[in-house]
Amino acid sequence: MSDYLEAWDRRLRSAGFRITPQRQLVLEAVTHLQHATPEEILAEVQGTAAGVNLSTVYRTLEVLEQVGLVTHAHIGHGAPTYHVVDEIPHIHLVCSRCRAVESIEGTNFEKFANGLEKLNGFVVNISHVALHGLCKKCADDSQNVKEYVI
Amino acid sequence: MSDYLEAWDRRLRSAGFRITPQRQLVLEAVTHLQHATPEEILAEVQGTAAGVNLSTVYRTLEVLEQVGLVTHAHIGHGAPTYHVVDEIPHIHLVCSRCRAVESIEGTNFEKFANGLEKLNGFVVNISHVALHGLCKKCADDSQNVKEYVI
DNA sequence: GTATATGCAAAGGGTTTGCACGGTT
DNA sequence: AACCGTGCAAACCCTTTGCATATAC
């Protein structure tokens, strides 16, 4: 098993951050919800500790992101969604028509990313990737429809 | 040469939209500025027609996007940037540390995207792609620094 | 003439910030 | 005891919306 979650407190401490109930709860919420917006995380956290504030959630997510425990991706046009950093990175496929979000294993993308790194020097943060387009179903539906999709 | 811009008025008309000075000016601004936020587009447009309103820019960009004349990508955490749809799609590389944005030819990415389509059926909108990570310079700088970058 | 597009102003969502208090180290 | 983290409220940025007027067709 990975040491990502086991070492969460050490991760924070070694970066000079303190351990607080809020930070623990936010990390647990992100872990449990899988992909969640700050608001959703707040709701989850408030199930346990009603007094926690939205701004604390934002500040906490920033800290957890800095120490590498969570990442976020922009899957809608609205709020970003946060998820824990895991061993097998995944990428997000967001359908512009039906708004469905798929997570797929990042392996093939990683190959592209490695090529890019060799060629260009740019190192992609794979967990942050959200690709927009049409899911299979919506792409099939639009076979005969001339339309431009965002 | 492409018929993208030559046919701009026909594009609009055939989709049932009207031709207005505002729509022409916004399209020209996007073309000229290459990558610009709605605010920047407004500023450019107001150089010619001072009375144009921000909400018109938003509504116009939506229309131009619907008919396939422009697209947008989310390169910062702030406002999206719009650019004209061109023959050779490009993707955006956004450095999480120095915030620099590179545009690179989408050819290699297209290969990945084609594979994804065969495997999964998902059709990626290439122009919309913004990859976050570290540019060469920042990646080199952080070789010896243990740090997690968003 | 009729429907669409625009300008204006207000409201809305999401996020950040200043400050005083409370908690961790 | 010192400093960091939190709650609260206000401010901020970006975007959308309702409505009356103007304009393209």
C-alpha cells in the first residue's frame, strides 16, 4: 500500500505545517468523496464538525495541495474538483454535451507526456489533466449533425 | 488558405444568427490578440467602438464558439482565453510555477487523441486542451528541491 | 414589422483577504 | 509564550440574467 495517507501528518509537519482537526477532516473528506468541489467538501466536513468555515476549506486544500496530498482538476466550468494524489494517476474526460465525467487510467497519456518532456522539457502534471470533448455516446449521436462543440 | 475567417458571416447566418458590428469587432479582436480574455477583448473592441458592453462580449463569444469560429482554453485559474479556430490546432502548456504559457503544435497530442478515440470512443476537442505542469526552466530549477507543484 | 441583439444594472457563483480570537507547538 | 490556523465578514473577480431599447432582417 502507498504511504500517501499513512504519512499525511508527517507530510504536513515536515513542510512546517501544523496538524489540526480541520486539516484531517478535509483530507478525509477528499479521500471519501473521490472528486469533490470545495463546497461539497465543506458539507462533508460539517457532517462531523459543524463549525468549520468555507475559507478554511480553501486554505486547507491549498496546503494539502502544496504538500502533495491532493490535486485538483477543472472538470466543469464551475468550481474545480479535488481528489487525493494516488499511485496510478488518472486523467479526466469531460463531455461537453452531456457533462459526464470519466476518469481513465493515465498510462497512455503518460507516454505522450514522456515524449513531450524529451522533446520540449515540459513536465506535465498528469493528475491535473482534464480533456474536454464528446463522450462515445454523444459523439455517435452527432454523427449526422453538423455542429461545433466546445 | 482556410475559409474560417472568409466565411465568418456565412457561418453566422447559416446558423440563424445576425451579422452585427459587435460580432465582427469581437471576432477581429480575437484574431488580432491571438489569446485573450473577455476583458482584454472588450478593451480591444472599445478601441474602435467605445460603447460596447462586457456582457455583449460574453454573449458574442458564446455565439462565435457555437458556430465554430473561436474556442477557449483555461490557461490560468482566472478567466479563460479565446482564440480563433485554425487549421493546425495547438495545445497549451501552462507552467504552474512561472505562469508562462506556451502554445505547441497539436500533432503529437493528436496521435494520443486518436488512440483514445479508438480505445474509448471519446473525441477530444484539441483546441481546448491546456496542460499544467512545469516548463523546462522551472523543472530544471527544481531538480534538487523536494516540492510538489500544482 | 418582427424577432433578435445590445446596453445597462443588478445579481450570482466562486474565491480571497483582513482581522481578532483560539489552538498547536 | 510565540506563532500559526481558524472563523467571520467583507471584498473581489468573473459571469450571467432581466428588462427596455435599438437594430438586422
